[in-house]
Amino acid sequence: MSAVAWIAVGSLVAWGWLLLGQGFFWRTDQRLPSRAAPDRWPSVAVVVPARDEAAMLPVSLPSLLAQDYPGTAEIFLVDDCSKDGTGDIARALSVRNGGLPVTVVSPGEPEPGWTGKLWALRHGMALARARDPEYLLLTDADIAHEPDSLRELVAAAETGGFDLVSQMARLRVASVWERLVVPAFVYFFSQLYPFRWVNRAGGRTAAAAGGCVLLRTETAVRAGVPEVIRQAVIDDVSLARAVRRSGGRIWLGLADRVDSVRPYPRLADLWRMVSRSAYAQLRHNPLVLLGTVLGLALVYLAPPVALVAGVLGAGPVAAWAGGVAWAVMAGTYMPVLGYYRQSLWLAPLLPFTALLYLLMTVDSAVQHYRGRGAAWKGRTYARPEAAPDQ
């Protein structure tokens, strides 16, 4: 066989493993469990870190204010040195809309060794714990919740015995680039952290989606959160690992009633979203980066190239193996496209999207070695820490 044929066969073998041996990552049926109401509704403090979120709050904050929760709940919005009047807008929305009580605080610039979001969470969680809530809902300022969102999260945690319940918010898909890139973001995340493995009692895989995390307060204290993850750029995965290390049970799934309202209309916007933390995910290790690039090339780029090369003369084995691998790849992508209500005809374009992610990851490493590190909303973390392994 030709070298192209061997590469195509290798890619096909890899797809056989991914299809059956990677926790059925491609399925989208890990949704918030339907639970009966608990005997007693525990108190909840909602902590919202917000930096320059004046455009997002009029959409997201009213959804929190309107939560239909039978127990006691209140909101702590932490204005992280915003320059656009985020805090004032939050106060005005609270007065105008009513609903859950809101406290707005501004902790100032983060101390050395802290990322901005975790510094804000530290102050919000400390203020909330003074009220002795049984749960903390950590949610971002660009996340909108349906009125029963909090009630369903608490019911799942209480009746399921979970210490952390997290939902991956449905991201916006409106522009052409969002349709091409956003569903793949969820696809690749679930491939890295198969939800079934995350949700398995006693499993080693741990992950969460930072936009919507319900956490038992006593578990947060026991795990030392957020102090133990204060430098983490990938804070949601770091949080889940800290909870699991402390003996807590975690659950992660796709959301049906929690949505991200932040737009990413241009490729440049999506590029920044991915590249700011991609190299941190690889622990800033050039060998891991090299392996990731080669792996992406073998798994995602080789099948269409082999199919074309086989048709043009590299032989029937290359064409057959490349075509089957490409078909399996597209088939595993279809459930995520269905979840996002997108055309299934986008599935064969996954190799092109994977190439974009490969380039974003390489760019993330280049920015790191240029000393720019992870940049977000005017702050740069030159040497951020990835989520800890242990």
C-alpha cells in the first residue's frame, strides 16, 4: 500500500476507537435529569462576575431576577473594574425589574497570582457565604436562564446527591461563522471530556461548563475553591477537578433552558475565544502541542485528503479508508448539529473547521511565547496555569 493508504487506514482505526471507545462523546442525550421536587428547597446565592458587560446585562440579568424558585435566593453581582457602567446598569435593572434581591460589589483589581474572573468569584462567594447559603450558582454575565432553571438545577443536585451540577449553555449560532465554528466547539469539548465519563461515580474525568455551575457551599469550602484554582485560565475544568479531588460528585450535560447571549459574529471574535486558552489546555507543553497538531491532522484532515488522493491515483485502499473515515466523522458530528438546529449538510465541513481550530491552537502557543499569554477584556496573563491534573 502507498503511504497515503497507510495514513488513511490509521485515521479510520482512530475513528473506530473514537466512535466506540471514547465514552460515546458524540451523543447529546446527557441532559439535566428530571427529578421530583425535594422535600425542602435549600437557600441559594447566585454569584455573577461581570467585567464590561453593559451590553449583555439587559438580556441576561432580568432572566436571573425572574427565577421562579420556591426557596430563598439572592444575587451577588461582582463588578470587576468595568469601564462601561456595568455596576450601575445592574442596579438599575434590579430596581426596574424587581424579583430576586441584588447586591452589587466592586472588589478592585486582582491581587498578583489571581485571574480576574476568579478574583471576582472569590469576593462574590465570600460575600454570599456570609448569608450561609446551602448552594452557590456560579453563572456568567452573558448567560440567560429560563425561569425554572435554578429550580431544576437544585432539584437535580438535591435528589441526585451531586455536589456540582453544570450545564453547557447553548451558545449563539446566528452568523455564518458561528454556525461553522460554535457547534464544533461543543463537539471537541465533549470529545476531550466525554460527559458520560464525567458523570460516572468514581470516574477520573472531571469537567464543568463555567457559564452555569451549581455548587454546594460546603463542598466549595472543603475543596478550597476558588483559592486552589486562583491562577487557572480554564477555571471551569479546574473547579470540577478540585471538587472531585475533595470527594465530591459532579454532573455535566447539555442545557435546554440556559443560553449564552454573547454574539461572536466574525471569525476574529471566535478566534480570540478559542486561542486565548487553547495552549493553557495543553499545559504550555510544546511536545503536547506537536502531538495535538499531528493528531488533528491524522484524525480530521487526512480522510478527505486521502479520499481525493485515492481517486487521483493513490489507490483504492486510500480512497475507501479515507471515505469511510470521513463518513464516520460526519456521522458523529450530526447529533451536535441537530442539538443546535443546524443543517446536517454542515457535517462534511468538519475537516475545514478542525483546520481552523488547529490554527487557533498554534496561534495560542505563538502568543504565549511572545509574552501575551491569555488576553481577555484588557488583561493579559503571560503564563497562566492550565487546569491541574491531580
